Amino acid sequence: MILNIVIGLLGLGIVVFFHEAGHLLAAKATGIEVEAFSIGWGRKIFGFTHAGTEYRLSLFPIGGYCKMKGEDSMREAWANKAESFPHDEGSFMSARPWQRIIVLFSGPLVNVLFAIVVFAVVWGIGFSYETFENRIVLVDDYETVLSPLPARDAGLKTGDRIVAIDGEPTPHFRDIQRTIAQSADVRIVLTIERDGSVMDLPVVPTLDRGTGAGQLGIFPWIVPVVAAVRESSAADIAGFQPGDAIIAVDGEPVSHSIEFSAALDEAGQTVAIEVTRNRSPRVLTTVPGTSEDGRTELGVTFETVSVRTPRLGVFSALGRGAAETWETLALITRSIALLFGGVDVTQAVAGPIRITYFIGEVTTQGATQGIGVGITAFFNFLSLISVTLFLMNLLPIPALDGGQIVLSMIEMIKRSPLRPRFVYRYQFVGTMMILFLIVFALFNDVLFLVNR
């Protein structure tokens, strides 16, 4: 848990650093003086001054800021009931509107460039991930659902292989998951193999209100071959070993992990599990434990399919990085739109606590498969957060970069400065909106941690 938090804070700090660095570089380039550049908030831990700017590392490492000269002028103008902002040389408000737009847009822009470069580096060096074969199990064959799921309505059956979606090959379950997640309420065509025959089945994945992603109602078909045995678990006590292939529970054959779990749930207190080990059958008797969600569990994990992507050249990697960033932008844009009607916002809106936790969790989980996998997971998640920061900051909400850009554009159209009273009220509304979102997100984060 502590390691997750440390890694998460490091990751969030990296993303914020590049965002604020974008503002810093643009401000310097347009002649706007920067008084302070800080990673983190609160009391200064360490700092130095260079070219008129104080660079700080502050106590609370969540976030950061780039403080430009004249940012306090709005409050001063409001307090003095001034009709215009003071235009001190080198201040943010004395800059021309187009210069302010460049400075405001540069932070989010650097976030996108950061994502492209990180995705490109990951694809350039190649990476490994764990997944499953493209054979499927229908959810409602083993779980009670309130209404038919798209997979069954489309004519899919347990044991089918989804070999392509809209003509694009899907050799592994991860490929299937990714396309379905991006296709909520969108008609797609699945190419499946069944009993030696190939057929096309159209289907429309439904919206998962908890995540905003599309869902079909399928599990991966996982052959129950033991990959690892948890120490002191029921499986460990019974003598299970990695490589054991589970073929029956109390005499009833099982073909995949979902069928195996269902058989365990229905079995008595003592269970006889037949396995093959080194091609020899044997029966292991065990008393399964109970998981936190009340399911019967044995204490084993099953083998996955390990996939290694090929290394790409510089230009191919940059192209793939740009494509990954574009796909991420499209997915997050759709998710943001769904916040205003479609998803359960208590599940979909996360604050800095949960984001920090997820960065660490994804990294440490990946590291269990190897340090390279952990590092790849870390940087992939940073790219996702960076793209999210780009989009969220450009929303036309007062107090965000997007809201400030709107003000500067209005000033360009009017060809005259905006009055402090109007700007103050505009910013006040935005600040209240942001505070509400922060409180709401933190509340969701606390509930998330309590329920972990």
C-alpha cells in the first residue's frame, strides 16, 4: 500500500511537472515574468532562483504550479474597485490576448506531446503483457443477470473464438476487450469460429454505467492450468503445484476457470479435485477457503498467454505513439461526455487519491510479471493521466486553462480589456465549480479506499 502511494505520487508529480513546464517555457518565450515554479504545494522544502524565477520543491507532492507576475492583479483590482487591471511590464495581464492564449494552451499541449513520446518509447523498445486466448465464455451461462446481454442476443456461445472485429484480427482476449470498451452503443461485426465454421455476427455493446466503457457479457476462456499457488492456501495445503491441469471437481469435468469456480461453489465442504501432473492423473482433496466477496476459492492462479510486441523504428514508434494518444483522446472525450448523462459519476469521477493509488497499483501489479512489465505499465498509465489532464484543462470552465482561454478570446473579439468585476465573477463561479468537483472526487476516493 505504501509503495503504491509512493510510486503514485512520483507518477503524478511527473505529469504535473511537464504540464507546468509547458506554461513556464511559453511564458518565458512571450516575455511574461515567472515568479515561482513549484512541484507540489505548501511549505517550500528546497528551492533556488534562476533568471528571476524561484524553482521550488514543496511539501505536498500532489500537483504544482507556475506563478506568473500579475496573477494577483485581479484580486487587487477587485479590492480597489478598479475599472481596469494594472498593466505592469512583464505581467500576465499586460500581455496581449494571443500571448496569454499561447501560455495557457502550452501546458495541456505539453501533456499531449508527453503522452506521444512516452507511448512511442514504449513501442520503440517493445513490451510484454499477459492476456488470454480469444476463446470466450458467456457471462450469463454462469451468473444471473437482470436482462439478456449483447453477446447472447447476437448469437454468441460459450466456446466461440472471436478472431476479428470489423475485419481487424483479435488474436488475444485483450484485443477483444479493448475494441469492445471503445464501442459502447456502436454496431460492430464479430467474426467467430465455431466447430470449424466461420461466421459474422453483428452486435452493439451496451454501456457500463460504472465505467463508461462498452460491455458484451463475455469472460475469457481460461484453461485451468495452475501457474502459481498462494502460500498457506487451501491449494498449498492440498499439495497443488504449478503445471497441474485441473480436469474435474468431484468427478464432474471442467474445461475452463469459470466452470471450475462454479463447480467449487456448488461442492461440499471437502472437495476432490482431479488433476494431471506430468501426464499422470491424481486426485487432490482439499477444504477450500472463502474470498472477501463470499466466493469459494482455492488459492491458485492460472496460466496466461504472454505476448511480446516487436521493437519499432523511430518513425514507426512515433506514428504508433500518436495513434495511441489519439485513441486515448477519443475514449476519454467520450467518457467526459458520458459524465453529463450515462454513467454513475460516483464510480467514474476519481480524485488525486484514487489516481495516485491506481498509478502505484498498476505499476506494482505489472512488476509481479517482471520489472520491465512494471515500468511499461507505469509509463502507459502516466500517458493516460497526461491525456486526461490535457482534455480536462481545456474544458471551458472558469479557473481552468480552457476558461482562461475563453476570456482571452472574448478580449480579442471585443478589442478591449475585460473589466475586473466581470472577470472576478466569472472566476468565482469557476472556482466554486472546481471546489465542488474536488470535494466530490475526494469523497469518492475515500469511499473507494474504505471499500478496498
